[in-house]
Amino acid sequence: MRRLSGVVVVGAMALAALFAAPASQAAVEAGDDCVADTAEGPYSLFPEMRAAPGPLPLFAPVGGVVTRWRVSSAHSGPVPERLGVFRPTGGPGIFQVVGESNEEMVPVGTTSFPTRIPVQAGDRFGPIAVINDTLYCLSGTPGDGAWGFSGSVGTGSAHQFMATSGIRIAMVVTIEADADGDGYGDETQDRCPQSAATQAECPTVALGTFAVVKRKAVVLLVSSSSAAPVKVSGTVKLGKGKPLTLAAAEQSVPPGALARFKLAFPKRLSGALDELAKARSLKLNLTATATDLAGRPAVAASTVKLRGRE
């Protein structure tokens, strides 16, 4: 890597301590909000240490998805850049590029750009060289350090970076949680963070039921508007005391299908029906329940009459 103007290139650099991950799952920021005053290169850069503590961690404090990156520039004109995500490989100065954004034109002022890049705690962020120049902040302070590579890099590649002091990297990223692991940020990119199957609104569940009474059981046919695990139970009162409860095994019901739930009569219920006059009946209350991806309950209740058999 060629010498940067006013910057000392050194052979080794102490690692900065990682910031502790916040307890909240809200979006967090990482990087350096300095205002870039220098553009030269082409270099691919990312920060490693800072002389004075800043308000943001330099590295990703948590895993998730980078949904936005911003750069503050005081350079005289626009500079094309890409956000790069860099991950240590364990070798001295060797980092792998694990993600990159689209190419954007960074103008004078503070500008942010949307993106979508899954990251892990400890990942670094910085500009990937596009043409000739790369923006950075020339501080001249030995305690401000970065890693640099002369030239452009791409996702999946690993390179030997040189440790450089006296500069800071003008780039801040926003990291959102990704609860379902689908690669979309839960706050701005995923409207159903409970499921990787969709990024739209979590589908609601509507249940339909139809009961078929047999001699030794009731079969409840259940339909669902969306795929969901469904539980079916029933209660019947046999005189005084606690109602008798019937239950069927839980099933996952796909949309457009009918699932059969069999609630077999226990001996106590069959005996009561055998002793009950045919003109009379017992009331069986049936309930089918499900929960949609957002945790909202769906219930379908019905009642059937169990005729006496005497």
C-alpha cells in the first residue's frame, strides 16, 4: 500500500476492545462519524482503533443486518464509494470481505444510503475503492488507526491489509436485529420478523370447523386460512362436578386443506351416554385454537349434541 499523504504506515497495531452489546434489540450504530476531509487512493479502508473514545463502537457490537450507511464529507466534490464489511480471519492483518453495498456517489455533506447486509458481532465497516479516490478523515493522531488495502476488493475475497495510523474512517452503519434470520432488518425491512417465510405483514389465521359425531368419538374437521399449528379440545359436563375434557393431538394445518381431529370418548363419557335416554343429550363444547406468526390467537368454537343411547 502506497504512503498516504501526511500519514505514517506502521507494521503492527494494537487491537481496540469491542464495545459490549446493548441489552435492547433496537437498532444500533457503529463506525466513526468524523467528517472526511481527504480523498485519495484508490484504497479499501476500515477502522481499527481511535485515540479518543467516541460515541459509537468502531466494530459491530451485535449481529444483525446493516440496513443503512452514511458518510459525512467536506471534500470538494462527490466521490463514488461502496460500503464494505470486513471480518478477521485469524491471520495477522488478513481480513475477508463478507459483504458490500451497491456503488453510491457520496456528495458534500452528510448522506445516507439504504442497503441490506447480514453481519456478525465484531465485523468492521469501511469504504471499498471504486475508481481513484477514497474518502477518509486525516487526523494526524498516531492513536487513530485503520487497516488499508491498495485497490478494490469484493465479497468473498480475503486480503492482507496494512496497518495505518493518523486517519479515521468516515462511515457509520445502522444495524438492526434479525430475529428470524432471513437477512432482513426487523425494524425497517421485515414486517413479519417472527417468520423467515415472508417479509410482508404476518398473515392472520382464520379457522373453520365442522363436527361429525360418531358412536365412540367426535371428528372435528378444521380449515385454516394460513399455515398454523392447531389444537382442538372439548368439554362436556356429566352431572355435578368438574367438566370432562377431551383433546386431540396437535396438527399443523396448511391453507386450503381439511385436517381431521379425532376426540375419542373416554369410558366415563361412553358409559354416561349408554345410561342416558335417547330423547336426551349431552352438550359437547368444541374449541379449535391457533396462533399466527405475530402471536395473535385465533379461536373457532362450536357445540354438538351427544344423544343418549338407552
